[in-house]
Amino acid sequence: MLLILPDILDPERLDNIRSFLNTGNFVDGTLSAGANARRVKHNEELTAQHKQRQYLDQLIMSQLAASEMFRSAALAHRISQPVIARYHTGMAYGDHIDDPIMGDSNGRFRVDIAVTLFLNEPEEYQGGELVVNTTFGTQRVKLPAGQAVLYPASSLHHVDEVSHGERLVAVCWIQSLIRDPARREMLYELDQARASLRHNAPDSAAAAQVDHVYTNLVRMWSEL
Ligand code: NI
């Protein structure tokens, strides 16, 4: 499932982030890449030493966590610190799948989901689409600033070369409580039915039944 998450960052928060990034120090993105990714990765990343880094990370992660759609689709167990990536003209990230395990020895986690949050407007650059191979074919994603896309980290994907301007994104990786993408997708759909029943027929037996089934499926399938 590839899902667009609208309204993750409002214009004020975006301005805030972008003004910090103007003063930020970006380094070669291959420094943080595994051996295979290094061959295809051509971008830059904000250094961890940036003095507002903690504030930026927390802002992005809290805004993601505040999204009901994100919570329902990801059922997150762990969320990585965001990587803030910049692509100048001529930069791209070739076909790859994301690393299966991230973090260090005191906080390793399995990577089930990737989220790309767009930090500048599509008009500010040409090219730079995120291209994801899905079971329903290839999806090309280039979103307005403040919106994000969520997709399984196991899917083959790349970022098209930026042919003009500059592309700015934040990427987070998530370990879900639900490892299997097909189960996650079914739970997401069931949760939508559950929300709709809660709204339209809150006192009905169906609302209670669907709520119980959803809750027990999460219990049955969760890995902690
Ligand atoms: Ni990737």
C-alpha cells in the first residue's frame, strides 16, 4: 500500500524548518549508505551536529505521530530519527530497497515502512519524483510541501534525477507492530470501517463487533 498523508506540516512549521535548513550543514549522503546503496545514492544529508537538530527531529516526528491516518496505516512500534536529504541539480537516488535493520546495538529496529515528507514545493524543482514499484505498477510521487507518502520499505524505489532546482525531503523509517504489509493494509481498511461506524452508528451492534474484531486482530498479529 502506498498512501498519501496530507497536512503533516502546516505553512508556519514548514517555514520554520526551512529557515533552519538554510543555516544547516549538509554532507555527502553516501556516508550513511550501505555498500549497495552507495553505488546509486547521490544526494546530501543534514548533519546530526546541526544545533537545532533535536528540535527539527522532534517537530517532524511529533507531526507525523499526530496524523490519525499515519497512526492507522503504520501502527508504529518504533520510528527512526528523520534523515533530511537535499538533491541539487543532477542528483538522484537509483533503484534500491531500504536496509532491513537500522539503528545501533542499543536501539536496533526492523524497517517495515518508509515515509518521505516533502519540504519544498514541486514547482521549486524539475524531476526528483519518488518512483515506487508496487503490486499495482509503478507510482510516481511528487507532493506539495508538508505532505508525505508512506510505502513498504521492502518495495523497490528510486528518486529521479533533479534536472533543475533543489529537492528537500525528510525520510523516516518505521518498525510496525504488524510486520506483514498485507495484514497492515487490511487493518487500515478495517479501521476506516470502524471509524465510519463509530461516527454513523455509534450505538449499533455492528460498531461494537467491528471494534472488537479490529482490536483482537491487532492483538493476534502484533509483534513487540
Ligand atoms: Ni529508499
